[in-house]
Amino acid sequence: MKLKKAGLLALVLALVLGALPIGGAAAKKEKKDVADMDIPAILEDVDAKGTINVYHWWTAGGEKDAVESVVNDFSDSYSNIRAKSNAIPGGAGGAMVMKVKVLQQAGKSPETFQAHPGQEIEPYLSSNLLLNLNDVWEYANLAGRALPGMEELSTASDGNKYIVPIGIHKTNVIFYNIHVFEKYGVEVPDHEDITWDEFWAICDQLAAAMPDGEYPLDLGDRKGWPACQVFEDIMLGTDAQIYENFINGIYSVEEVTSVLSTYAKLMDYVAPDHSSRDWYEASGQVVAGTYAMQIMGAWMQPLMTSMGQVYGEDYGVFTFPGTDGWFGMCIDGFVVSNDSADVEGGVRWAYNVSTPSVQTAFSTLKESISPYSDTPDEIYNALTLRFKNELIAESTKVYPSFTHGTALPWSASTSLQVQIQEFATSSDHDAEYFANRIVNILKESGVKGDWNLVE
Ligand code: BGC
């Protein structure tokens, strides 16, 4: 696995904080400093009492069971602490940031909440709202156990750790319904790393054969982020250098226009009412055969499982065209508020998600890759194991997702999602017009990354 962040990402600045005024005068609770806490003693105090609020956005089929298993394991480890699971629907974390902001301002910070490492958590750090988890990393030997690259991606711009990773998903995947291909006589290529030409040929054949009301593709972008997910896949699949430039703040209207021109072509094959559904509703329609394919991260696997679908029999996957050899990285983790009612309880939760028992149960149900090398390969199904082996292969190049929090500031990523959704729902898909708007958003947010994806 190769991923070089030449330096630490810089700048989550006045604008971002202005757009996200978390913390500050309204936060009522006193902040705890890790320097005054004995982390090993806290983690070993299995008789501790209390209640912790855990916020996450796992509400789709499969995801729900996975987070439930983490709650159950926590209750086994700390039987006198009640972990209350609070689900913020929507996926991808955008709604979580708003929710946490409101809770923090009301003086009700959640003890712990789901986040993606990287830019997504920087605004909390700028407002000093997260507990430093360096001692948890040390206690649980997370640096020693982490898969290559994971420690660097989990290290914040100030050099400290504030997040404990729980799972990893690949983002550049297309899921397809095998039965739909069979029904319409469309041959499935004998390789998953399809080229753009093969992809367009598949879309053409499906479009020609499917009756009115059925489509080769759907986006399920009622929440916006799935449309942005497709944008980032097309961007990497067009040219990795464009992606690197984009997340480093070197914006070119021409480059974004070329990405959006391909996106416009893709929209010819997408169900026209794509934005009326959430991503998991679109997946349900893929299973029903209304749509043949969905461009989605690998978290669609447990959803397919929850609908009784079997990889290789009912559904298959393609690598998003042009991204063969690349692994789009989406990391889930938990952070701990430093001003909640039970900061120690939050620390216990964050530690617990890294334990082998949680990693085994969670990775099995979420069908995600464990961030830790001591999670045995036996727990993975064939597809997840393939993705894991891809991730750790020396020849694989990794790129951080900006739809899923890591590579762009939250405010930029949120505005981007709105623009891309507007682009996808517009009647003429005017690539140049939207490229100008996108470039302006990102210029205004002052993004200046230092990623080195392309050697
Ligand atoms: C998370 C996944 C989750 C998906 C949809 C992503 O941002 O990283 O774990 O399954 O959103 O909810």
C-alpha cells in the first residue's frame, strides 16, 4: 500500500471555523485535559459506572447490526456503563457534524461520536473540543497493530491522535445485479477491472435492452453525498493527477470540466428521479432489478447481505473504470469529546472499538477491513478479503476520499456535495458552468493540501 502525505494538511481556517462555529462561549461543561487523566487506570476500571451517548450514522441494513455488536461488546467489557446508541441517519457523516455542533453548543456533547479521520475533525480541534487519545493508542499498541498507512492518516495536523479507527472501506466500486445482466443478455466481463470503453459498452447494451422505467444506473443521491462519491470516482478514473491537484488546492476549471463532462455522459444512463431516493433505497431497487448497477463504496456489501444477496451469485462488483490499482480510502473511527458528562466513559468506548473481539464481530457484520493487522483473515468473506489484500499490496496506490471527510475541509466538502447534486439533477448538466462554481467554492474555503498520490 502506498500513500504519501508529503506533510500535514494545512489550513482549516477562519472561513471553515466561521462556517462551523462549534464550541466557544456556549459550551457549558468544563473541559478535561488528558494530562490530568490516568488512561491505563481508566481503561482497566471495568467496574466503572455511568452512561455514555454514542453517536453514529449507521442506519442502513447490515450497518445497524454491526454497531449493535459494538454496543454489546462494550456492555460485556464495562457492564456497569450503559452505552446509548444514537443514530443520525443519512450516511457519510455530513449530518453528524451539524448534530454534534448543536449538542456541543447546548453543553450536551456526546461522550463519543463517529468520524472520519483527517479534515473532518480539524474544526473540533481548532476549537479544542476533542480529547487527545495518544495514551489510548499507546496502551492498546495501535501504532504497532495498525495496517500500513493507518497511523499517518489517523494523525491530526498537530501531530496527535484524536481518533481510534474501527473499519475501512474501499470507495471506487460498482455493484451490479448479475440476474439483470443475464435477463438482458449482457455479458459480464471475465475481469472486474473494466476499462472505460467496456463500461460504456455495458451501459449502452443495458440501456438498449431494458424496458421503460428501468435503467442501467441509479445514484440514490437524496442526501447529496452519493452524487459527490461518483464525482470523486470519475475524477480519479480520469487522471490521478487531477485528483491530487484538487485536494491540494490547485484548482483548474479545465480539469474539473473534463471530469464533469464524463459525469454528464454517465447521466444519460441514470434513472431520472435518482435524487428522490437514499443510497440504500437505490440498492434495494438494484436488488429488485429496476436498476442494473450502483456506484457505491464497499459498505454496500452488508446491505446486500441483509437483503439476502450473495456475492458471485446475485451480485458482482467492478472496479470503477480508470481506477485499477487504486484503493479509494474511507476510514471510520470514533473520537471523544473533552467536555462531555462522562469523558472517561468516552475514552473506554474509543479504546474498546480497537479490541480484537470488537474488531472480529464488527468487521464480520460491517464487511469492512479491520484497521489492525492482528484481526485474522478467516473472519472475512471472499470479497472483503480481496479488498484487504488489495489494500495491503505493495503495488496498490491509496487515495483519501473527500466525500468521506479525510481529504477536504468539512465546509468545502458539504458545499461541493450540494453543487454536484445540483449538477446531477440539472437538465443540461453544463460541465463548464458547474466547474466554475466548484472551483470557486474550493478557492473560497482556502484549501491547501500537501498530498502526494502520484509519484
Ligand atoms: C461510512 C461507512 C458507511 C457509509 C454509509 C460512510 O461515510 O464510512 O461506514 O457505511 O458512510 O452510511
